[in-house]
Amino acid sequence: MADLSGAVWRKSTRSGNGGNSCVEVAKNLPGIIGMRDSKDRPGPALTFEPETWRAFVDGIKAGGLGLPR
């Protein structure tokens, strides 16, 4: 399990509902990207390798995941 104790979490500027229904992402840790539910901050977090995270973000931007752009 990755150590996320030094993570600096950021919410999307596009989060809706006053920022209460979104995820937060931490990209300040070497070799790992963290993602957590903004409504359950002490709860579990997902971790990704930077290359995997980039492919995910690029897929969203390209509309390849069936989500609106």
C-alpha cells in the first residue's frame, strides 16, 4: 500500500454541487498519483502510476470513455 501521508489533494475546478460530489487528486508524490472521494477523505484512496493516470485523463479528454467532453 502506498504512503499518501504527504499528499497534497486538489479538487477539480469543474466539480459540481459546490465541490461535494467529486474526487480529489494528489500528484505531488514521486511515482504515484492518488485519487480519493471528496466526501470520504479518511476513507480509501486509489493509486495509479503516472503513465496509467495520463492514459486515463487522455481517454476522458478524447471522449473515449463514453463521457461528455
